[in-house]
Amino acid sequence: MLDTALNWRYAAKRMNGRRVPEITVERILDTAHLAPSSYGLQPYSVVVVDTPELRERCQPAMFHQPQIVEGSHLLVFATWESIGEAEVDQLMTLTAEERGVELASLDGYRQTVAGAVGRLSTSQARHQWAARQAYLAMGMVLTAAAMERVDATPMEGFDPAALDEVLELPARGLRSAVVVMLGYRDTETDWLAGLKKVRWPRERVIARAECVERSK
Ligand SMILES: Cc1cc2nc3c(=O)[nH]c(=O)nc-3n(C[C@H](O)[C@H](O)[C@H](O)COP(=O)(O)O)c2cc1C
């Protein structure tokens, strides 16, 4: 099942304009919601751009990649600008509520998480750290989309500052890291459709650690 889906998927270059049903998109997005993250902080939002008008306005920032207007849902994985004590406190409050425990019982954990995010001393360091969490969610979205037989093209080929401006992300305290375009492949126009998947030999990607006896 999973391996069939992953062999079926590829990063479609052309899409056929058919809209992915909302119920399917929501199921795919559930995986981003449930994705694991460092300390469980989930320091990102997935901004869904689903109107043709707004996608058209995003296209120049996406270096005019055709999928932006030929697909139906543009998912922008955007990191939080603010990652600090306030967000850590919010997470502790939520955890205490959800698990029915005293807030004070989470003090040790709060200190650990606050210490870790406190060491991210620049806005760029926070963005990079948060982007790593967002990429993990993106991986789950790509897998879920394949299981749903929806094409999903991951994209780094865009101008983040320009995209952020079109979507007014700074006003929401967000900064784009990576995007995924959802839609359906156009097998007539996509030069990549039907081409064999290219991957390194498995043993180059999946390696075993070797236990070397050391002489004392
Ligand atoms: C982080 C990332 C960024 C990518 N950026 C783009 C992009 O901007 N445009 C595009 O058409 N494909 C993009 N790709 C697709 C890759 O080229 C593709 O995943 C890779 O060649 C492997 O092929 P496959 O996914 O089709 O199996 C990106 C993939 C990843 C993971």
C-alpha cells in the first residue's frame, strides 16, 4: 500500500486544473497537524491558498511555475517569527489542560524547552530550526497525498520575501519556508509523467553502522 503510493507519486510539473475535494485536502492537512516536532512546539503554520485569484498573484513569486495556477491548493509552510518564553508558556498551559495536570508539575519541562529555544539567538537561527520542523510536516503531507492519489509537488523554487508580501505573512508573524502544491498531474503536458523514478542504489541511502573492534 504505502510503497505502491510512494512509487506512484512524483513531483508533478504540470497539473490539469481539476480541484482536489476539500474533504481530501482536510485529511491530508490532518497529517501536518499531527506531525511530530521538537519539544512538541510545532513552531509553524500551514497557510492554505485555494482561490485561483490569490494563486495567480503568488505565481510571480513562485518563478512562474505552472503548477501554481494549474493545481488547486497551495500549501505554504511558514515558520513563526516569535519563538520564545511566551510560546513555551502557551504550550505548557495547553499541555496541563489537555492532560489534566497541574501547571507547576511541568516546570522542569518548561525550563528545558525555554532553555533550548533561548539558545536560538537570532531570527535566522529560529527560522532554520522551525523550518526543520515544518519540513517534517511537509514530508507527512507528501506521503498522505500519495495515499490519497493526489499529486503534491514540494517547492523551494520561490522568492520567500516576495511570497510573504503577497500573502501578508509578516503581519501574521509568519515567514515562508517551503511550499507544496496539491492537484492532479496532467499526463498530456507533463514531460516528467511516466518517466522512471531515479534514486541512488538503496545501499547508498540505507547504510548499516559497522562495529569496529578497537585494540586497547
Ligand atoms: C525541498 C524540495 C524542494 C523542491 N523544489 C521544487 C520546485 O521548486 N519545483 C519543482 O518542480 N520541484 C521541486 N522539487 C521536486 C524535486 O525535484 C523532486 O522531488 C526530486 O527530483 C525527486 O523526484 P520525485 O519527487 O519526482 O520522485 C523539490 C523537492 C524538494 C524535496
